[in-house]
Amino acid sequence: MHHCRPGPAAVCVILALGAAEPAAAQPVCGAAVVGAAQVSAVTDGRTLLLTDGRELRLAAIEVTEASRAALEKLVRGQPLTIRTAAAATDRYGRVVAFVHLPGATESVQQTLLGEGLARVSARVDDAACAQVLLKAELDARTAGRGHWPDPNFAPLQAENPAGIAAKRGHFALVEGKVLSVRESGATIYVNFGRRWTRDFTVMILKRTERTFASAGVQPKRLEGRRIRVRGWVEQRGGPAIAALAPGQIEILD
């Protein structure tokens, strides 16, 4: 099965600059101070080049090219607190982390989400952290800030499979009412239409069903429910998103 390309896992420990912060100011996506860093350049909307030569990828968000200017304005020349697991690197050797500006209680990720310049990625392993990020995203979406008025950034509608198919290979949010849930082989198919060759589908591996259920998302009980799913669009007959983690699915009613 072709996997979607979820964003990096949001593992939250501190790799920070300078003195330790008071416990009361410690954010949900953080733990202990273990290091220091400063930015020398911003290479794209979520990638920073640090003065020690490392590259840092902002964890848990998806951005657009238009996000780069806002990120550069936020972090250029700033000493940063970086929160990550000691071994949190991606396959390119980049540090995957949460970033805080001096004195800030919110991460740079939260700031970008709150300004409507980013979306929460497909996979955030820490549930409490995910809720904080989703709240920032929801507030911006509700207020119509940043990119949210753009129909290509806002949630796509499941009843428009052609519009979803046009986002093949891209990260997207899709909303709609589940028509049926079917199981075939090792996969559970959450269907939004009657024709798999045309309509939108969410695919869940059967071996992950218990993980989804324990997180409050029971795949076989989604029929008739309105949900929002986030992930990378692929073509499997009709357009589809592979849900590898329960955080990719929000139940809307």
C-alpha cells in the first residue's frame, strides 16, 4: 500500500537556549532544556538554517511558499528555544522541532497557525500538543485569517472528488459525510460516495483499528458521520487519503 507522507512526529522535549524557563510558562509541547541555537537563514516556510550548520524543520505543521516571509520576519537573527526529542531528525538529517522566541509562551508553530499561515500536519503523536495546535488552526480558520479564505487552503468538500483529485501529491483537508465503511483484505475503506473509481475515500489499515478506537475514532462507526480528514492526496481509483494515525480524523458531529 502506498503510504501518505505525513509531517514529522511532534515529540516534545526542549533543546533550548539559555536559562531554564519557569515551570508555569512551560508549554504543552515541551519538557526539559537540553541545548541552544540561533537562526542564520530561512530556507522555506518551515525550514531554518542554524548558525551551527544544522538544518531545522518545524514539527507538526504544513505550510505554503507564502509562509516563508512570515517565518523569516519572526525568527531572523533571533535566539531561539528549540524543543525536540534528542533523536528527532528526519531522513535528511534535519532536526525536527518546536521553536520558541525569547519570552514567548507559544511556539512559532502556534503563531503561524494562529495567523492562518499553516495547517496542522497529518501526524502529531502527542495528543495534548495536537489539541493546542488544532485550536490555533481552528481559531484562524473561523476568523478567516491568513490563507483560510483561499479555497485551495481551506477544507475541500468530499462531494467534489474532481477538486480533491486536482490536489494529488499535495497536503489537504477534506470534509464530508461518510456514506459507508467497508473492509477488504488488510484495509478499511471509509467511503464518501458509491463509486470507488471516482469518489473520495479514506483508507485505514485494519491492524491500526484498535489504535484509532482507543483514541476515540472507531472506523466502523463513522458511517453517517461528518468528519474532517487531513493528509496527502493520492489516486486510488478516485482520490484518497491514507489515515495512518487517528489524529488525521476529526469527527465534526
